[in-house]
Amino acid sequence: MSKIVIVDDSYAELQLIESYLKSAHHTVLSFSTADGLEDKIADEKPDLIVLDVVMPGRNGFQVCRDLKSDSRFKSIPVVLCTSKGQASDKFWGQQQGANGHVVKPFKSEDLLQAVKLALN
């Protein structure tokens, strides 16, 4: 299956997302901060990134925009996984280059469907 990087500052959310993705036979790498993320991604070469939006430091919108503006990473799909579920949040995520949006709290099938769509 695919190698997926998860970035979420909540340990509980990391564990939940990781368990859902592993149950679908994905390889998962989890990080609790976006600090140094570009270096980690350059080393790991994931197939997809799942990003929380509300994080200390750079938020997920900023991280997504930074990744999509970098020629090394712009082809890696990004799924935003966030409590920010308004239409304007989804629109803003798309404007930053996100390939999907999952609103917390979510069911495993919602996350897995967003991942599947982003990978295809």
C-alpha cells in the first residue's frame, strides 16, 4: 500500500489516524509538529500527507501552501484533517493546494475515502 505521513499536535488524534490507516494496510509515519517537516518528507518520500490545520507554529494551511510551492513536494497529495469544517475552510484549504478535507470528529471510512481519492 502507500506510505503516509501524519502531522497532528494531538497525540490521541495521531494514534487514531494511524490506527485507521494501518488497518487499511498503509505504512504510517507520525509527527507531532511541522518543524523540519520538509527534511523528513525529503528523506521518507511519502505517497500522501495527512495534516492537522490547528497546530502551534505553522498551521496546516501554511504547511500545505509551503509544500505545494516547493517543486520537490508539490506532487504529493495533502489531506487536511481538522475541526475547521466550514465551507470557507474547505475553500481555503483548496486554495492552499489541499487534495482533500476531513472534518474532526470523523469515522474511519471518511478518512479512508479521502485518502483513497487523494491517492488516485
